[in-house]
Amino acid sequence: MPASRRPIHLLQAAACALALAALPVQADRERDREHDQDRARAAVQAGQALPLKTVLVRLEREAPGQVLDVELEQKGDRWIYEIKLLQPGGRLVKLEVDAATAEVLRRKERPRGPDARP
């Protein structure tokens, strides 16, 4: 094999090795995600948490905005929805909401960037 071709093959081999090494991590993340979904479904079915759609409808009046991300976590004996919203005007808001009552427990706003318009 010509010397000029060797570096390409080495790079290809290294890329393949990295891709193969990442497979178990991706499988673990997928398994964790499925486990989280199962726990969330069980919490809703047990009446410990309201369905997300119900919470978002109630929340829309108090904190309108586009939902960017939602997580359901158990903190002690309480289920909490962590909801990230992009509000009109570009403000980013993170809410912690009691999953059983839809009560906003904590509101954290990130100020708009310096180049944002009022």
C-alpha cells in the first residue's frame, strides 16, 4: 500500500472504533429514556401525576409560551414537571410544576441576550 493511503485508512479505522465505542452509551441512554417513560406513565396511571397535556393547558393561562423541553422527575414523594418555555419576546423560562396539582412551585427566568429586541 502506498504511504499516501495509510493516513486515510488509519483515520477510517479510528472513526470506526469511535463509532463502535459509542454504541453501548447510546443503548444505555435509550434504555434510561424508556425506563423514565415507564415511570412517568405509571405515575399518571396511579394518580400521582396529571397527564402532561392537562398540566400544559392549565399552565398556558399563567405562563404562555412555546414548550421547548419537559422532564418528569420524582423528588422525595412528589412528582415534578420541569418545563422550559420560550415566551413571547424571546424570554426563556424554566418552571417546576407539581405534577399532581399543576401548581407552579418555582419559576426561573433567563434574561434576554443583549441583542434581543424589547
